[in-house]
Amino acid sequence: MSDSDSSIGDVFGRRLRELRLAYGLTQAQLAASCETSISGISKLEGGKTSPTLATLVRLADAIGCTVAELIESVDIARRESSRGVTPPAKNPSAVTLGRLGGSKGGKVRAEKLTPEARKQIASQAARARWSKPKPGSK
């Protein structure tokens, strides 16, 4: 990855983590919903890899947002870096309106989940985590 790809990966990774946490998902839950590995989600969040278009669509569906919401920070950072502008801190009014880790997800979303839904999410994450064979085992 080049330096610009790396910085784009970092920006995307931070946004992915921000949205995942705002919607109250663990890496395991997101990985299970996207049919990918936990380490794959970790690499995306760490900016070590970049997602394919298909992965972006699966991530957005699993989180419950649009692809545009998922990549908006990358687009903003790319435009600002080409103009030499440093990105501003989070906009407090955007946070209040439910963007950037506001009331849209996290605790509010978790409170809306029924115990059955929580159990289903946890079971799905556990199956995804423990159903994969260990490396080196037959």
C-alpha cells in the first residue's frame, strides 16, 4: 500500500470502527454478519487492508447504514488533502443529530433490542467464531 492508500485505509478504518461501535456491534458480530473473519474486520479497522466493493456493501448492510455513510469520511479526507486543508474536529451538532457516534446507535440501539435479538446476535457471532477449523488441524 502506498502512503496515500495507507492514510485512506486509516481514515476508512476509523470510520468503520466508529460506526460499528455506534451501532453497538462487536467485531465478531460484524464479521459474522459480513461472512468474513474477525481478523479481516480488525485489519480493515486498523487501516492495514482496503475493502472491495462487495465487502463495502456487506459492511453497510450489516451495520445498517449506506455505503455512502461508510465511506463519507474517506471522501472528505481525500478532498481536503488535495486542497491542503486539515480536517476539523467532530461537529457537536452532527453528534447530537445522531451522526459521528451520537444517539443513533450504541446504547440507544442496544436498548431497542429484545433479549431474543441479543441472544440471536451473540449466537451468530459465536457460531462464526467457533465453527472455523483451527489452522493446522484436520
